[in-house]
Amino acid sequence: MSLTLLVMAAGMGSRFGGLKQLSPINSHKETIIDYSVFDAKRAGFSKVVFVIRRDFEKAFKEQITAKYNNKIEVDFVFQDTQDLPNDFTSSKRTKPWGTGHAIWSARKKITTNFAVINADDFYGSNSFNIIAKYLSSLKETDLSQQCMVGYRIKNTLSNNGSVSRGICKLDLNSNLYSITERTNIVKKKNNTIVYVENNAETSLDENDIASMNMFGLTPAVFSSFEESFISFLKKNINELKTEFYLPSVLNNLIIRKKSSIKVLPTSSKWFGMTYKEDKEFVEKSIKKLSSSGEYPKQLWIL
């Protein structure tokens, strides 16, 4: 079965201080994206679709996708704030509408089962292997079965500031029961993990399952994304910053019993570049993985 990787790369990278998607992490000027595409290709994915902004299209193609020529099929989607359903318009909106909109934006480019990832997160080879295997078992027309790779929250934090994570609850069959976006999660000096909301701290268990936006979906979900997006826009069309999140669509499917989402535990270690200070840790981690033989020193040889 053909599988597609959808990479959400339209983020501003404001906390990182630049376009972190293009920031090299090894001596061959390769990026976290390059490692994700490499892992996806060897797991069996045959196509990658990038969701980007038009203003950095040229730099993205020159620095990232040029090296994939004749190695994996590549396509692009532009996350345009004016790409809206049902004749909605928003003349003042400049900030992207969020991860849910990013998925919906790819509706015309994806016809196979697909995995969704963030551009600035390192997911690890085991995660790609298990999601590819599960996706290959699903029918492309079936809405009732989807999947998600789950990470322990303790393995997803930055030492340099707060992070946003989808905190998950599972049922007895390891299906996703609910997912709640927490936007201010921090690890304190005593190693406890909390999220801050309305100036109040709430504790999280270090083994709680976090979503890192690595989902396995069938093309059947696009109609559900559109339906949820329309409902969102009816309430928020004039908002300049409120975002339409991917987890909200999946929560809605679960609540309505339209789909079950199998949570796939991974042995891979996550890391990413939320802040400038994270880059050194990422570079050291990649070097260690290369030294162990997990990756070649240069992934993509022209």
C-alpha cells in the first residue's frame, strides 16, 4: 500500500528566533526534516507533502527538498489564511489558522493513508515503523479507524522553557479517549511536571501520554476536518489569533463515535527545537545516534 507523509512546516518559529525548519543539525547541513523523511522512506512511505508558506517557498526548496530528487515523491501545500470553506472570508487574518487547517489544506494532494508530523520534531525510526505498519492495515475509505503515536510526557519536554502538548487519556483497549491541548507545560527544579493555566499550576504524571502530532489518518477524515472547520469559523471568523487545532477534530470524532484512534506506544526518544537553546542538545543527540549506527553520517547524498 502507498503511504504519504504530511509535514506541517508553516510555523513561524518565533520562539526559536527564525525558521527552525531550515536550521542544520549536522555537519552536512541536514535538518530535523531530513531525518523524518529518511525514516519515513525506509519505513515504506513513498510520498511526502509539505505544508509551507509561500514567503519561504524558494528557500525551503533549495535547502530541503532539492536533495530528495529521484529518491521520494515530493509535493507542496500552501497554508493560506484565505483558503476557507463555504465562502468564508477573513480580510484581517494574517496568522495561520492552526494545525487543523494545515491538515484540511492538504485535502487535494493526498489520496492515500497518511502520517502527520511537525517539521521541527524528531520522532525516531521506531515511531515511523509502527505507524507505517498500522496504516498499511487500514482501508483508505474507512473513517472508523485511525491511529496516533504516543510518547511519555517526561520524554517530550524542553529544558529551556514551556511547551505545548496534547495530553491524552486512553481506554482499556489503548484507544484514545480524549486529548486536551495544554499550552504551558514546564518541568520544575524538583523534577515535577505541571501545566499553568489562569495563573494556577496543575500537576501531570511523568508517564502521562502526550501527543506530538504524529497521527496516522485515512483520506476519509478530510470531510470531518471540513465539517469541524466550518463549525469553528462560524464562531471565530473574526478572531485574529484563535486557532483550529487538529486534536479538536479527533476529539469530536471520538465523542460522536465516528472513529476510534489506536494509541501506538513508541520506544523512540522525541526531541525538538522549540527554543534556540535546544539546538545544542539536538545536535549532540543526532551525533550520538549516528555514532551508534542508527543513521549514516550523511543521509541524502546528491
